[in-house]
Amino acid sequence: MSKSNPLTLVSCPTCQKKTPWSNENIDRPFCSSQCKLIDLGEWASESYAIPQQTSEEDEVFSEELVVNPNKSFL
């Protein structure tokens, strides 16, 4: 008896088409190179973004930094 691995199908993030998750699918998790490039274009145009939480530290460091020319940082 030979054991066959069940084929795992995932939804393409771009078009939602079911596509195999395997080494033969070089575009995984996408169904095609076209869908992969569409996704890359969305990231490049900043349509997609990773949510960022602000913290008190971010607020402190985002204020304008006043540099004293008489003070050395070294």
C-alpha cells in the first residue's frame, strides 16, 4: 500500500481561487505569477499597511528634537 499525501488547497490571497500548497506551486500562496504581482503592486502603492500601535515612547521621540550645539554626543 502506498501512502499518498492529501493535497492541501489554500485560497489565493488575491483572487480567492483554490490553489495547491505544494513545492510544485512556485507562486504559493498565490495561484499565479499575475496574482503575486498584483499583491506586490498593492504593497508598493501602500494600499496595504501593517497596523501600528502608538506608544508614549513614540510620542516623546516624535516631538521636534532641539539640539544644543554646545553639547557633544560623543
